Amino acid sequence: MTTLAIQMTGIDKRFAAVQANRGASLEVAKGEIHALMGENGAGKSTLVKILAGLQPPDAGQFFVDGREVTGWTTPQALTAGVAMVHQHFMLVPTLTVAENVVLGREPTHGLRLDRQAAVQAVRDLCQSSGLQVDPNRLVADLSVGEAQRVEILKVLYRGAQVLLLDEPTAVLSPPEVAELWGVLRRLQQGGATIVLISHKLDEVMAISQRVTVMRQGQTVQVLDTAQTTAAELARAMVGRDVDLDVQRPENQAGKPLLRVTQLQVQGSRGQPALLGLDLTIHAGEILGIAGVEGNGQSELLDALAGLRPYQGSIKLADQELATLSLSQRTQAGLAHVPEDRHQRALILDYSVADNLILGKLAEFSRRGVLDQRAIAAHAAELIAEYDIRPTDPQVPVRGLSGGNQQKVVLARELSRSFKVLLAAQPTRGVDVGAIEFIHARLRQARAQGKGVLLVSSELREILTLSDRIAVLYRGRIVAMLPRAQASESVLGAYMTGAAQAVTHG
Amino acid sequence: MARTAWIEMLFPPLVALLVALVAGDLLILAYGQNPAAVWHLLVDGTWGNFYGIGQVLYKATTLCFTGLSVAIALRAGLFNVGAEGQLAAGGFGAGLAGLLLPATMPWFFAFMLMFLAAALCGSAVAAVPGVLKARFGAHEVIATIMMNFMVLALLNYLVAAHLHTPETLHTQSIASGLVPRLSVLLPVFHGSAANWLIVLAILAALLVGVVLFASRFGFELRAVGLQVGAAENAGISVGSTWIRAMLLAGALAGLGGLNFVLGYKGFYEDGFAGGAGFLGIAVALVGRNHPLGVVISALCFATLSQGGLAIHALVPKQMVEVLQALVILAVAMAVPEVRTRLARSVRGKP
């Protein structure tokens, strides 16, 4: 048996009412890429946070390099070479790459920072790891993928031997993902051990040697990747068979519902984000918008929803939306699943029942007084229909898993009378079981003759659901393809600007 | 579930009070006195006799109004530091209305007019920061602080230059619409300033509770306070909610002015607010922005401030002010919403 870099057994961890880990275990061999899978709320992140010393476990044993550790804290973890690559980037935007990397452990020249030594150290690290970033650039100017590379450089600079990555691909485009895999493999060859949290089956299949599957805080299975299949992993995660590639019935697109012409929108820093965009969504159609994040998707959604001023015309069933407020747009027939669930879609401290009536207050109040009975009935109905768990309508939404939070949003939006649904990243951070459910609901909306605008950074999602696919690149639609003509590689080429603008159909 | 929620709600302020009491013990010891004797004197001088109780109730009435004012604004995500100025303006409005009313006006109409004047003046003062915030994004803390300076200076000028009775800094006595003291019906309270406006304070707390937790407006107001983005996305007009919350907050603080003007002196006197508006911030925080909590914490702070006079025999009465400051500091550290608000303003988000 190879030596174990990490061995955790019987780990318990409780947060107030939630038992995040119950007797969870994890064994990671030295030098392997080990995937940690599970639905949202399965306890993966908690286990990894314990491993990184960010949180103490309530109970359990824990060995690093065969040595039992107790009272594990982040500095101790770092000394032992165990470090977390943060997913929400913790970088100082006004400093350069090199300055960020050495921050906290700066090479000094007398009392001053030795800038040259810092730059050289980062260059050396880039060379040995295969990560490519210019050490002299400002972090503010980096793309998301580059910022992630800086986070990895940071932990390498601190001499990390065990790297913990929590859903590192959530923010990356396909070429960036491929690049990340290259880097991880190279680090592995250099002797590093990597623990990777993911709920994307294809990723785990592609990169890991072994997989630990967690469900409800417990470790349910440890598998050799070479001897398993994506279907088996999905079953282990959810506890039943899952079908992610439902055949799409042929498209019966009807009359145009939403017409966008010459849409120009400015981004939050005043830069032009959309440069004259045209698109039409028909009844009974899902139009997918593919693109690397930051190419105008957010601005498009904001403009459609009425959260951002724009030039050009947006017509919903021949009604011009320009002068309509947000709530008037909702009344005109727009439903919206926002991309930022926590900031835009939900009030985390409100109960499930209260979140389900957001934007519908007129229906649930009489002469300014809330109708608690109607609110409770509405909640009970939607909780049952959308299988929201826990089923208690008075639980604050904060306590729900990502998948259930998204079901709350979806339940609220789809239960309006709407013509067009704007679905932004509808399955981001959502577990496999809930993804299947959400996809089924989007298809159902299409079958009912609604129009759906699907914006997603998951190409696979776009390809599974869409009837037509538009690729957004630098504020323009560079390709409009019927589903039959689209594939991951074709879309990838347009998304990165490698292919020239064309429009079909 | 509900039980843990209650514990989470009550725990921080109780711990804060405990910490402050222990720190107070140490201070008293450092001064060379016996803490037990001082506390005994404090309780004796407040809840130990009816005069003390009456004085506590009188002070709690004003604090209840200003505490509610701060609490309802905080529920909308606004830090109303301007309750002091709103309180003073409310008292002035009532006093001025009282001067203009004919002495023969029936009590009810006179009282209602002064009531409206107090609420409107408080609202008017609070409206300015509300509109500035909604329209231009001006930070309400700065705007409310500035309004305090302007309002207090303006009132001082108006009274000192035009409206005072000679040799004093107060206006002439109001002839009709004054609120009787508790001692009229309950002679045990004789000599204390407690008056029937305490009933109004409790009604105000009930009303704030109903507005916050049972009305559509309260639902929207709390939504804006908790998650601006999601509230906006749900079609709630954030700006108008802010303005309405400030109008309500100003009206509540303004009504607090009635306690001094109609319930105690019968005239407006410059500087009567005396920090009760600022103390309202502490009252709201200790009361966790809940109307019931505000009523209880108003009683606590009123006890401390009345107790300051009682313990004067053993330690300087400033000791109580130090103690109040300790409570506020301890609460600021212990109460989660204060911490997150501070963290947010550091990060530059609303």
C-alpha cells in the first residue's frame, strides 16, 4: 500500500441545526489526484475546510503524512504543506501578480519589498508548474482563469504539497479547463497530491485517479476512476439512477415572443458591453446563449430584466419594454431566474414561504396586509410540486442546499403567468439530482409554448437544452447556430474568438 | 427551530449586558467602593420606590420612541443617527403648534394637532437624508449626522432669538392639549414626570410590530434591508422604500418629543433632547430591532440613566454613563447585524 498523504476517519461536524459531516472519512494517497464528489449539502466542502484547518472537526481522527494531528489550524496546515486554492478569489486587485503571490511571505531587501526577487520567484514557479501568468500584470486586469492561476501560484509559493481545490472549473471556459488539467497533471508529476471537489461527472472521469463519493455527510463509496463509469458515479451520489441526456422532442417553434433589436448596453465600469445585439425568441423555443463569462451575458440579462439602462429596443409580444419598470415587465410576461442567486434571487434570511411570494406581493396582500393563510397555502403547494427540502415553509432559505435554493427560485418564477423566461446559470452550484429536475422544468416550459432564454457557462447544458444557440463574444453575437450544427468544439472556437462571425438560421 | 431562533436573538444582548456589568464591577472596585452597595443603591433608587419607577417610565417613554425610530430604519438597512435632531424637531413642532392654538380649543383637537405637528416635523427632518440616499446614494449616516447639527442649531436660534420667554431658553406654556401625569390617577407616582404618553409609546411599538411583520410594506422594507439586490429584482422600489422608512422613523422620533413638551413641562425648551436620540441607537441595537425588544431595552437604559442620579452618593454619576457606553460597545461586538453592517461598509457595499 502506498503511503497516505491524508487519512481522515469518523469526522463529525455540526453547524447549528445542520449535521454537515457524520463519521465521514477520506483517504488520499500520496501523489494522486483524488476527486471528492457529492450533491450539494453532502458535506464535501466542510470536510475539505476541516482538512485545510479552516474549521475544527467536532470528532474524528485525522492523520497527515501518517502523523496524527489535533487542533489543526491554517498555519499548521500550511507548514505541513496542505493548502486550499480559494474559489472566491482572495486577491488584491490593485497589486501585481508577483506582489499577490508573495503577500504575507515577502522577500525583503532591508525593509523594502525585493520586487525583483518576487518576480523571479513567480517566474520560476510558472516554469516548474506550467502555469502561465505575467508576474508584472495587475490582478485587476486578469481574466477569471488567470486569477485562478495566481491563486494556485500562491499556494505553491508557500510550498504546498497537498492542494485542495473546491470546484475550480465553475468559472472557467472549456480551453481554460483543459489548461487547468494540464497544470494539475504537471503538478502531480512533480510529486504534489491534489484533492478536487467537483460535481461534474465528466471532469472527475477525465482527471482523477480515485473518487470518494459523499452523501448526507457520510462517505458512501471510494472508487477507482479507471474502473467506474459516469453513470455509476451519478448513482452513488444520488442514490438512484439519473438520466442527464433526455432526448429532446423536435422543436415546434412558434411565433416570435421576444424581439431584441440593436441593443446597446454599458457595463458596470462604463465600458461598452453589448454593441448592437439582435435576437428573437420564439414560442416553444429554448435559445441558448453560450460564451465565456464577461462577454456581455450579465449585461444582456440585466437589460432584459430592467435592471440596467440600455439603447435599442426590447419587445415582448409586440409591447415595447423600454419604459416599463421591473414589476411592470413581470406583469407583461417576463419571468427571471437571476444568475446571482444569493444577491438577486433570494432573501436568504427570509423563509421559504416568504421567498416564494417575492414579486407577487399584490396577489398575497389585501389592503396592505399580508394574507398569511394564502401565503402558507401557496408555499405548501409549491414545496410539494417542486420537491423542495426541507419541507418546512418557515425555514430560512439560507439553511437550504444550493439545489433546493434554486428550486425555490424556479418554483416562484415558473408559477407566474409568463411568456418568456430568462434563465441565467439555472444549475450553477446545483447537484446532479436537482439539475435533472431543473432541466425537466425548463423543457416543460418550452412544451407549454413559452420562450426560454438560457444563459449558461456549461456548454453541456446549452447543448442538451437549446433549440438554437447564440455565441456571445465581446458584446456581439458571433454565431447563431441551430442545435444540429453545434458541438462543444464548434462553440468553443466561437467563444474564444478563434472562429469568425457567422450566422445561420 | 423556533426555540434556537429565540436563543440566537436573545443571547448576544444578554451576554453584552453581563460583560458590561462585570466591567462595571471592576470600575467600581477601582474607585474603592463596594459594587454590591452601588448596585443596591441603583436598584433602590429606580425600582425601589414609586417616584423612581415613575422617573424610569418617563425616561423610557422617550427612549422607546427614538429606539423604534432607529429600529425601523435599520430594518430597511438604514442607520438613522439622526433621531436626536428628529426628536428635537418633533418637540419643537408640538411646542410651536401649542403656542399658535387658541387656549379655548377642546383638548382632543389640540392634542391631535400637536401630535401631527410633532410627527410631521420629525418626518421632515428625516426625509432629507432619505431622499438624498434614494436619489443620489448619499450615505445616510453622514446625512443624518449633518441634519442633527443643522436642526439643533436652527432650533436654538429660533428659540433664543424669537420665541423664548425672557430670561429662559424655553417657549411660553401651552394652554390646551397637555397630557396628564400618571399621578393624577395613581397618586403613588406623585412628583414623577411619568405621564400617559407611555401608553402611546406602547401603542407605537405594537403598530411598528404590525407594520414590520404583518403588512406588505413591512415585508418590502425588511426585504430591502436584508438583500437590496433581491428586493429590487422582485420589483420593490428600493428608493421609495428607503424614503418611506425614513419618514416613519422621523415621525416616531418626533413623537418622542411630546413626552417632554406635553407630558412634562408644557413648553418647548432648547436642548431638551439631551442625547435621548443618540441613546435610541443603543436601545434599538440591544433590542435587536424588534419592537418588543426595544420596549424592554428602553426600560433598561432608562433604569441606568435614572440610577445614575441615585448612586451619586457613592460614585460619580458619570459612572453610569461609562456603564452605558460599555453596554453599547459590548452589544456592538456581540450583535451579528452590527458586525456584518460594519464589514459591509468596509467593503464599500450598501
